[in-house]
Amino acid sequence: MENITLKQPLSALGFPPPSFKTLTPKNSNKVMVVKATVAVEQQTQKNNVSLIKIGTRGSMEVIGCQREDLGVVWAMSAQAFDNQVKGEEEIKQHQKFVIVMLLRMDSPLALAQAYQTRERLIASHSELGEEGAIEIVIIKTTGDKILDQPLADIGGKGLFTKEIDEALLNSEIDIAVHSMKDVPTYLPDGTILPCNLPREDVRDAFISLSAASLAELPAGSVVGSASLRRQSQILHKYPSLKVENFRGNVQTRLKKLSEGKVQATLLALAGLKRLDMTNNVTAILSIEEMLPAIAQGAIGIACRTYDEKMASYIASLDHEETRLAISCERAFLETLDGSCRTPIAGYAYRDQDGYCVFRGLVASPDGTQVLETSRKGLYDLEDMILMAKDAGKELKSRAGPAFFDFLATLK
């Protein structure tokens, strides 16, 4: 497992802390490159022990360094950078010098969510505002490592959480920050997920350089998406379009779009908002046009089952309305028990009268079969779980076992 610990705030798009700069190349769409100034000295410094280590997915690569006092610039790996710093320390035992690091982040959205959690913890608990009280540990997951295959082909469930869960259970981190739509319906033994932050906009964003909407794309146009949910709903409404596997972080996908590899793509609006990248949006799809993924737009925070201190910290951040909605949607998903090749969508929300409205969908990847249902009831956990399970049982019955058996065989 590849872990990187950040003791100082590192800039993520939409979260630029003081003294750090985000560099945006002219020919990019806010590609994440960070310039961080690090002071290195041989003298003994105060050892700040972290009170909380936050785990999140992604990876970070040192792609260049510069000695400011010498004006020397060089490119190197993280290990080479570490060796260079140690060598300079031996030469300048008591003198302070500055190295500028250029860093490339693979998952700036995950990092932005970790920093949102960090800021909320500090706002609620003053002792966590001390320097070094909270560390962010970046963990490269299976889903981050394998980018050239559809998620369904490499395991589907838990691809972006497995290594983080292992770090949590091994006490390498104290809490784990997840995008809830990445979290399987089961949790590893020894962990709990008692907290959801307030939910962001659940809708999908349509992005294209040549059309104002999906309806305006010419026949044969290619839409890039790694989501079977999006694929099935696009092809159901627009069978003349093509959908191709399109993976990578937000910046990578936008770059591919600008290079003409596809004519359009769909991204979660929540992620674009958290990265302050909504300027890239061509149109926002309504819930009726594109039912969102289970738990889309929600952040979940997990800890070890018997870690009462961490459970207390994160419980103070919990947004009950979001947690109940996510529990409802995940109960629907669990009831359907679809494979990673099953396009499933679901959305629960509180209406203006205070009731829970739930909509669910299951489909074939080619969009030829789309089954939908809805429920309305009290905005209460027990009632919401029951209505979601009932909705799942209905669609499972209407689809029949042959439908799910067939989907499990698709490649």
C-alpha cells in the first residue's frame, strides 16, 4: 500500500490554503499541479503528535524541485527528493534553506473532501486547530492504480475503499473519508460509518465543446463515461449515440474531451462544485433526465468500531437528513443485490411537506430495458429503509432472475 502523509495543508482545487499556490498551465483545464514551499533544517524541532490521521484515496508525485537560494531546478522521484534533502542537511547542518516542490495529484477531489472534513473538525473542536493536530494520509487504492479497464472488469465493489479500510483497521489512520457512492453496502468487520456530511447537489453535469445538450449531439457521437448507470440511461433516451469507457479524475476526463477523444462526457456536479470547476459545465441534467447514482454527492466518514474518541469527533459533523437519505438508497441497492455490471440508480429526498420521496431504477447496460419505481413515506429511518427495500423487491420481481443472471455474464 502506498501512503503519503501531509502534515501541512496542501492546496486542492477549491481549497487553496495560505502560502501555497495552484499552478494552472495555459493549455489545461485546471490540471492539478501544486507548488509547495518546504523549510528544511537540521536543528531539532518541536515534534507535534497528530491527534487525528485522516485517510483518503489518491496518490502524489514529486515531479520537480528547486533550491531557491541556488536557483537550481531538477526533476526527480519522491525518493530522489528525499535523498537530496538529506544530503543538503549534512552540508548545511544549522542553516535553513527552502526547496520548492512541484507536486502532481491523482485525486484532487478526494483530497478536497478530506480537507473539507478537516476544516469541519477544526471548526467543531478547537483543540484540533493546533498545528499538526490533524494529518492527511493519501492512500493509493486499486481503483486509482488501474485506469485502462472498466471498473466492472477489475472487481467493481470496494475498488476505492479496500486499501483505506485496511489502513484504518491497522491503525495507520484514525478516520477514513469516502465518497459514499464508492462504499459497498457492507462494511468491513471492525469499522463503522456513523457520519455523513451535508449532501452536495446530486445531479449530473453534461459537458461538451460541440453541443448544448445530449439531444443536440449528432447520431454516432461518442459520450465518454465509465458509469453503466449513465450509459444505460443515455442509450435508453438516445439510442443513436455511443458510450465508451472513460476513466480518470475530473481533470483527466476534461483533457480527453478537449483533445476530441469524445464529443461529450457526464460528471457528477457535486465533484465539480467541490473543485470549483463548474465553469466547465455545459448543462445540468435534471433528476428526470438522469437519475443519480446511489449516494451521489455524499461524503461518509468511518472509524474503528470501538474507537469512542474518534466516533465522538465525527458524530459532531453528522448531517442527519443526509444520513437518512443515504441509508434509504443503500437499502435499495442492497435489496437488489446487483453485480457490479448492473446499472442501478436511486435518490431519496425530503419534499416540501417533510415526507421522504424515493425513486429507484434498474436497467440493462444497452438501455433497452429500464425499470423504474417510486415510493413516498415518513422521513424516518425505519420507514425509509422499509420503503427502499420494498422498491427493490418490486424491481427485482419485475425484472426476474434471468435479467440479473444475464447481466452477470456480460463482458
